[in-house]
Amino acid sequence: MGSVKPRHKVVCLDAYLCPVPSFNFPHEYVEYENTIGEDLITERARDATIIITTRAPMSARTIQNCPRLELIALMSVGYDIIDMEACRSRCITVCNSPSASAESVAEHAFALFFGAKRKVVDLHNVTLKGEEWPRAKSAFHLYKHPPRVNRHETLGIIGYGGLGKYIENIGNALGMSVLIAERKNTLSGSIRPGRTPFEEVLQTCTVLMIACSLDAESGNMIAEAELQSMRRDSIVVNVARGGVMDEAALVKALNEGWVSSAATDVFTIEPATTTSTPFIVEFPPNLTLSPHVAWYADATLETLQALIKETLEGFVAKKPVNLVKESWSIDQTTPR
């Protein structure tokens, strides 16, 4: 007699981002280095019971064409690439990797902040050209005003999950005053202890770091009105998700001097191209960019591997962990 085919087929759609560990349950495993485009994603995911993805999106159409699918496991914190409504309607569980990259992303946020504040890229280019510095005998002219030292900075943080807490710790260690923003539109009588009203944080901070997840509540949370309310000498850093920030509004704010400078590691459309984002199309000189690499670090890869193993083995054992908040769980009788 032939061997019994295992119940679970695990398909990893984008293994190039992080090596996938082995799993301690019977399964068939198929791995793809990368999968781009809805048609190819659908074709490769079609027979899977478990999908592992980091950046390959699972649309409603793809989910509809995966009749055996039971679990989508993300090797990332964000889950905005998953059609959650389609998953709920099919009772498909969705799990993420909470805080897996928080330490690395927090450090990168400060790298972007220092790069923007000290104009590191501009200074690098001026030094390489070998013209302005010898002629002017200095490069101070690149600064509108002397950069503040850290103890003179007020750091505002939007999003107080694992990432926000790491940012807070670094800010405190650097001697900054730190404000944790309450949720936007929260009534004054409902402000939680240790939080500062959202609008007050924007008006007060000299550095704003955005560290929240992207959902219906946070989409375009920072737009023209919010940027106009900020200090004109403030710096905005986004390491959350591109969709949290209205990109056109930030470009306008930089060009018109509503804020001093900005830096981002995330974009509304990724990968960003010369036509997909006003950040590149218009490229204000006071904007610093990096290509969504803030998460990449040795500790992140180690944590992702541990969490994805925990997620899949817990799901198969009917003890699900790392469920995203909108997900249907195997221990529910009806989808929520």
C-alpha cells in the first residue's frame, strides 16, 4: 500500500524574505522564492491548506479559488495585504507575527530621524562633490537652523504596541521628552493614563514617529489638517504603513514649510517606483527615503522563524496563537 497523503499542504509564497523552519506535524511543503501578481499567487495557493506569506497579497479572488485553505500565516506584523472579510466569510484563520521586527524598526526609525535632522545624505553628497565645503569653508548653510540636541526634543509617538514601546525606550534613553498619543478623536474625558490627546501631541512634538498598524481607523490618519497643526520646525518619521500617511499631503507640507523635514520607510504602493508615489515623482529635498527595510535584522529573522513555527503547530494542534484581532478562530462556532 502507498503512503497516506498528509492532510495539510503548506505553501510559502515568498521565502526570499526569511528562511522557513521545519514543522512538527505531517505535511507537504512547497516553497517559492517569490510570487508576484494575483494570477500566479492564486495558481500557487490553490491546493494549500496553509499559506505562509510576508508580502504576497491574498485577495478575495485568490481566497475564493483556494477551497482547502484553513490558515493564512503572515511572517510580518501587518496584515493589510489580506482580505479579512473574505477570510471571515470562509472561516479562514489569519495569524501574524506580533512585534517580530519591533526592535529593528525602532532603531531604523531613529536612523531616519538622525539622517533627516542632521541632513546626513545632503552632507555626504556635498562632501563627495568637493566644491561647496572648500568654497564656503563650512556646510552650515545646509541647515535652516541649528539642529536640536536630543534633550531638547519632544518625541510624539502614534501607536503604542510593541514598536511604539521600543521607540519610547530609545527616546527616553536619549533624553527626549516623550508623549504617547491617545487614539484620534478620543473625547477628553476618555484619555487613558499616560496618554496625551492626539491633537496636542501633533501641536507639541518636535519629532513625530508613526508606529501604528494600518486599518480602517488609521488610513490617511495624517493628512493636510494634521500636518498644518504641527510645529514648523518638526520632523515626521513614518515606519508604520504607507497608507497611514497621505503622501500628497506630506509632500505639500514639506514644500510649503508646514514641517521642517520628514523620513519614511513605507509607501502606499510597494515596491515604490518613479511613477507610483509623489515622494519620488516630486521628491522634496527635505525628505529622506528607505525602501521598506526597517524590519530587516538578525533578531527579526530569528523571531519570525520561532513565531511561524509556533503559529502553524499551534493551529494544527487546535490551540491557535498569534491571531490577528479581526480573525476567525478555530475555537469559534461561527465567524466573527
